[in-house]
Amino acid sequence: MSDEVKRLKDEGNAFFAKKQYFRASELYSKAILLDDHNTVLYANRAACRIAMNQY
């Protein structure tokens, strides 16, 4: 995982912890664009969408 992907994931995790799911989802999506084989990023984004009832 690159430093940029890790930074985006960590920032997304911080927003998720604050229940700011939309912003967290945006950050995970940006990270996915840089590392589209990282399944954790997809799972984290899915958790955001579930929390926002977007399923």
C-alpha cells in the first residue's frame, strides 16, 4: 500500500469514526482509484454505504 493510499484510508477511518460516512466514502473511493486491488478499501466503502442506507 502506497503512502498516499494509507493516508486516504486513515483519513477515511477517522471520518467513519465520527459518523461522517459520506466524507469517509469519498476518501475510500479516492484510495480505490489508486489501489483497485485493495479489498479493505472496498469493504470500508461498503460499510459507509450501509450506514447511509445506500444499498
